[in-house]
Amino acid sequence: MAEMVQKQVIDFAVYPPVGGEDWRYAFATAKVRALETVLLSKPVLHDMINAANFDQTVDVLSSTEYALGQGSRTIGDIEKMLLEKRTAVRKMFCDLMEDSGIVTLLKSRVDFSNLRLAVRREVTDKPIGLDYSDDGNVPADEFEQVFESESYFKLPEHMQEAIEQAVLAYYQDKDIRRIDYAIDNVQALYAVREAEKLNNEFMAGLSKMQTDLTNIRTMLRLKFAEMDIRDVFLEGGYIEIERFKAGIEAGFDTIPQIFFATPYHHIVDSGTHYLAGEKSFLRLEQLCDEFIDGYLKSTNTIAAGPQPVIAYLLIKEKEIRDVRLVLTAKKNQLDNRVVLDRIGK
């Protein structure tokens, strides 16, 4: 099966180049370097996971910016605090950036997330809610008005395209998952295209790797569920789509061979074995996060530039997600091993 896949040349061993320096970002780079020193360490996360109960987990955070008061320990309180942290770091990112195009590109992630929610509600005739994020390029109240009045022409062209593709995909067989596939594909192509327009080598490489990792996840989920779907892989990555289709047709023990000559072999190998043995995608998700984290941390070679600022934003967002995951898991008394497999040992 592997030999049937037309190989695509990748001119890097693990990660693509991060790009050159830009001394307009000297202050911004120095600021995020200082902030990196107070990011939560792996031992702190492990202490949270290994704490005897939820209250002790919260106590581990008492000396960090995630400290919760005695009367503020409900899931609602936790979510409110974490959303405030995320909004604050996104605002700081916007303030530090010298290039508005990069800000627009990073904020578009929220726009696409809002689109997924809105289109799902539109096609299922559910009422338009008030829980859109306000961190995107399109304000939440304007976003709501656009969908209530169906005046989609007020949105940027790439968002209009995403709506059109998502609605068409859904009505093929009224499978709600096709909305996400369609919007994800438009987003993947938009991210690479805009990064290349901005001549931002780092963002282009990051976007292509994220596309590849999404396709790996999709391949294994379709394989595991024995679903006969082959037209949902995203375009614009480093790895050709035919390779992922070949992976679905292969046995679990031979899938890693198909990705042997790619930077993702260890992810597919370990993730597939864990999936086959544990019937879980936890290890796969953890490895994908770890891989992206490695690329983000490789920006420490840049003395000044937008790359370290972008990297800090994404690393901080992941930290917030990890804190949410651990606190929610402890609140619901989930097994520590499950959380460790997702966070990483």
C-alpha cells in the first residue's frame, strides 16, 4: 500500500524553518521572554493531576495566576477565570504586534470557530445564541446580527466561502460533521494563503503542519470508526492527501510504514498503537500537541521577531486549556492515568 502513494518531497527533517529576525519586535520579544519564565512547568501540572482531590489540585495553583478563592471553586467560576485569562493574553498579543495582517490571521481562528457554531444552528433550526466569542475580527454582536438577518455579504470573502461550502456539504447527506470538515478546509487554505501573502515563513509552516496533523487525526478516526468517507481531508499541508487515504485502507500495524519518510512517523506509530490497544485517541492528541509545541519553542533561536510573540500566544492558550482539562477532570474524579496520557508524562 505504501508504494502506491506518490511521495512528496519535504526539505526538512523535523520542523520547517522559522524565518528570519525583525528588530521592530525587540521590545515585544523581550517581554514574552520574561513572561515565558512564569509559564506553568510540567511538574506543576503533574502535581495538580496527582493531588488527592479537587481542592488539593486548586491549592497547587494558589501561588500562580490561576489561583481561585475559597468561594470560587465551581466549574462556572473556573471557566470564567480561564476565559478572562485567554482574552487578556490575546489582547496583549494584539498590542505587541507590529503587523496587522498577522493579528487578523490569528484572530481569524475565532471567526471560524464562531462560524462552526452558527452554521450548525442555522441548518438545524436551533435559535441563534449569545455565546459567540468576541476575540475574533468580527465582533460577537455583529456576527449574531449577520446570521439573524442572513446578510452574509457583510462578512469577509473567506467567511462567505466557508458558509457556502459548509451548507452545501451538510445537505449532501445531512451529516452535521460535514459542516466542520468544510469549514476546516476553507480555514486551512486561508491560513496558508494569508501567511504566504504576508511573507511569514513561520506562520506558513505552522499552518501546513497543523493541516497535516488534522488529517492524521481524521484518518485514524475514520479508520477506527470504519467509516467509508474519503473526501474530508484538508488541502494545503505538506503531506499529499492520497497518503491519508492509503492509511485508511491499510491495517493498523502497517499504517506507520506509510508515514515512515515524513516528520510525523513517531506520532502515527505511537498514536496508532495506543489506539489499537486502548481504544482511545488520548495519546494521539497529546503527541500532536507536543509536536506543535516543539516547533513553537524552536523560535527561541530568534533574537527579535514576530515568531516568539506568536509562539507565546499559542503556548499560553495551550496552558489555559491544560489547566481547564486538569481541573475539570479532578472535579469529575477522572482517573489520573487518563489525564496523564492526554497531558503527557
